[in-house]
Amino acid sequence: MAKTSLTYFISKRLQYQGGNSFSATVIQISRISIALGLAILIVSLLIYSGFREEIQNKIFSVSGQVSLRQFTQGTLYEEKPLEKSADFVKNLRSLPEVAHVQSFAYKPALISTESEVAGIILKGIGTDFNTKAFSKNLLGSGKKTLGEGEIWISEKVSRALQLSKNKEVVLFFMQNPPRYRKVKIAGIFQTGLEDIDDNMAFVSQSLVQELNGWTPQQIGGFEVFVKNFNLFDISLGKIEKSIPYNIGIESITQTYIQLFDWLDVIGRNVLVMFILISIVAGFNMASTLLIMVLERRQMIGILKALGANNALIRQIFIRNGLKIMIYGMIWGNGFAFLLCFLQQQFGLIPLNPDNYYLSSVPISWNWPGILGINLGVLAITWLVILIPVRIVNRIQPAEAVRAT
């Protein structure tokens, strides 16, 4: 207890006696560098988490993480029907990794106005479709559900064809014999995902069933949502084991491989930044403590002459180093939280949705990640500051006192 009290007393006196000394200036620079480095790391992590969360939510609002359909010799959108009540579907819903299973059916069509025609892919959705998640993509207020004889089209398609909500359009279907249906635009959506906004529209599943000559119990396929996407590979393996051999399976990471690869690149960049900034912070702390030790050579010599051992003197400087580091980390966390809060509330930094899929820089409060960054920086700098204080062992009392 006495030893701890002594190191605390001396380290505290050293802080107050810093004044205008060179080491005092170095200490301030070290605190600022730690604060800025940690703030950059935290902001980068929260932006990366925000991008990953927002883009995944957009993808999952229009499609499940796993798509199941029968193998067919036709095109991608000419499905061989599956039964809604198939046995393997019951097995899927019973898996603990599965959160939700919904049905779908695709149908290519031409959407026509008085002056324009565009090709689109209709996605027939049923009552099991996750309308709550998709409704966040709908522009404006009003009805958030899709009824019979209604269609949701994208903002891009509506702008290209000069269409508006509540207007009627004609859908042409190139089959034998050719057919057409008049539908009402119930909503206009915008996901920011090029493949969806350029090519897809949503109609009731019954319309696709009627056109294909299917019964109400026949659908094109199933989409499966997992409970924990971080464990997607494990969940995908269990889903594969639960379906028959004649059912094709496609994961969302294959369908949108470019998006997920892009997110992985951003994640690797954050990791590289963490390593580099941790090295810089550790180097700054090592340099700061080395300067403090050299500037206090006389004090170290006197303490040794009075009987203090090397371990006690090292603890004095380690305690000071930890205080510098902790103050810098507090400032860094506070600055990062303030910046991220302002960005989340006011969207101060805008983005081009055509390039980044979002209109402003997203923020997601990844608290485990924040804690991990703080602990990682603390651990690395703690290990580094043990190196310069070893110089205390080489300082001889007589030489230190004589040198002054």
C-alpha cells in the first residue's frame, strides 16, 4: 500500500511540475495524437457499420438471404411451380437458424404508356411478404400494402415513363397467347440498388399465378431469412441439408456479389487503419515516456540513492503514461461520438446515391466494435510503453546526480 501511495504521489507531482518544459509540450502532442487517431478509428468503424447495415437492410427488404426454386431448363424467370405446403418448407421453418420464409413468383413483362414502353421483371408477392421492411423504400405517405390489381414501380421507371401514383398502366406478357393486364400504381419505391430500381416491379402473387395457369397453392419459389446474418455460412449449410436434391439454392451473397465484396473491402480498410493508427499511437507514447525519463534523470538518480528500486521508479512513469493515454482516449471518444451524433441527426455529409446507394453518410452505433477498438488501442500502447521505461535500469545514481 505504501509503495502504491508513493508512486501515485510522485507521478502526480510530476504532472503538476511539467509547466513549460519540453516534456510537457510532448505530453500534450501525445494526448492530441491519441485522441485524433482513436476518433478516426471510431468514426471509420461506425461509418462502415452504417454502410453495411443500411445496404443489407435495403437488400433484405426486397429479397431473402436464401432463394429456393426448382431446377428448370427455361430462363431464370420461367419457374417450375412449387407447392406452398411442401414438406421441406415445414422443415425449414422449424430450423432454429431460420427467422422467416416467404413465397415469390417472377414474371417478365412490358409496361406501356401512351408514348413509352419498358421491359421489367414483376415479382409476385403474397401475404407472407415482409411488407413492413419494404415499406421503408416507398416514397411519400399513404398505403403501405399491395392489393389485387395494383403495382409498385421504382422511381427511376416512373420518371422514365412519366408515371405517377394512382395512375393506371398496361402490362403486356409475351406468351402464347399474348396477354395484357391493366394495373394501378399503388406506390413508388426507391432502394438505391441499381438492379432493383432499373428492372423490378412488384405485383400481387395471384396475378402471376393466373397468367401462368397455376393454382393458388403454386408459387415460383421461397425466400429464407436467417436470424443471425453474421453466422450466414453456418445457416446456409443447414438450409442446404433440409431441402430436396431437385431444389436449387442461391445465396444473397452470390446474387449481389459486387455489393458484398465492396463492403468487405471497406472492412479490410478499417482493419488496416486500426493497425497503422495503433502503431503510431504506440510510437508516440514510447517517445513521450522516453523523453520524460531522460528529462528526469536527476530525480531517478536521487530516488535510487534513497533506496528506491527500478520496479518502483518504472511504475511512476508507467502510471504517467497510462494517464496520458486515458486522457487522450477520453477526448478521442468524446470527439468521435459528437461527430457521429451530428451526422446521424442532420446528415451533414451528403453522398451521391448513384455511387454509394445512400443519400448521406450512414452511422450505426456498433458498441461492441467501439469497446474492441478502445481495448485494442489500450492493450497495444500499454505493451509499447513498457519498452522505454526499461532505460531506468541503466541509470546509475552517481552519474545521474553528477551530470546535473
